[in-house]
Amino acid sequence: MLSALQHYVYCPRQCALIHLEQTFEENVFTLRGNRVHERVDRPEGEQLGDRRVERALPIWSERLGIIGKADCVEFLPDGTPYPVEYKAGKRKTKEADMVQLAAQALCLEEMFDRPVAKGALYYYQSRRRLEVDVTKPLRRLVEETIQNVREMLGNDRLPPPVNDARCRDCSLQDVCMPQVPANVAAWISEENDHD
């Protein structure tokens, strides 16, 4: 799944909890994301000026072995696909979001047999787009991430928690318990000091 790539780049443990353990919890941030996606999650097409726009477009790449759904794909006048991924927050550059968008571009290239050099992240809160160049390094990162996700899922092992700033807003914090390994290590150290 394309979404697994975004989850993995954000946090490998989050990816495993969702895609390996089939665990998902809602919080204010996931609910906001669901609200933003209400419009783009309904499959529909329309003509906007010189662009055809398709929403909730199923996409895939047989070469990469990935499948998913693009929030929105604008087809430029020459037929070139231009993916637009919707995000709930403010406009910002996040590697995880860029990997997700670039993976969509690679799928669209294969499906429509034409290069996709750009796409956009649309941030609902700021109502602005961030245009992303689908560069060679970003393409390599997508392919590396696909391999990493496959390896993680194939090993059937939950990666250790990171317990950093990413955890604060994560909906899986109560399931993940990122603070537990650090607390256990501190407790063991404390017990060893008393012996």
C-alpha cells in the first residue's frame, strides 16, 4: 500500500503497528485528516479549465509492486498526470509526505506511459500547495522505502519505538508506548545500582 510508505518514513514502528498488527486509533489529528479527505475520497472527475481532474483515483505500479489511491490527479492539457496529495495541517516540507507523493508519480508514470516530473502537496489549514519536484534522489528514496517496508513486513517483527517529538501527536501513542523501553532501562539500571 502506498500509505505504508508514508507511515514508514514517518516512523517504522507506526507503519508496523498499522500494516503488520492491523492497529489503528483515532485522535484529533486523524479526525482532521478524515474531514479533509471527505471530498477527495469520493471517486469523481470534472473538467476545470484546461485540466481534467480525477479524485480518489486507484493507482498502481506492477514494476514496484505497490497499489493505492491518489487523492487527486490533474491531467495537464498534454495529458501529463499531476498528482495532488491532500494534508490536514499547515504548509510544510515533510519527507514522509514527499515520498508518498513521489510514489504516486511513479505509479502514474507507469500507468500512463509518460514522465511525471512534479506534483503537489495541498495543505488544507493554510489552503496552499507546495509543489514537489520528483527528483532522482526522491525516486531512489521511494524505491528504498518500498524495500524497507517489504523487509519489515516479511520479518513480522515490530521495530522498537523512537520516543521523540513524532510521538507527541501520534494516534498510536497508547498502543505503541514509546516511553516504556526507556523507563524499563532506567528501572533496570536503578535496580543494578542498588545491588
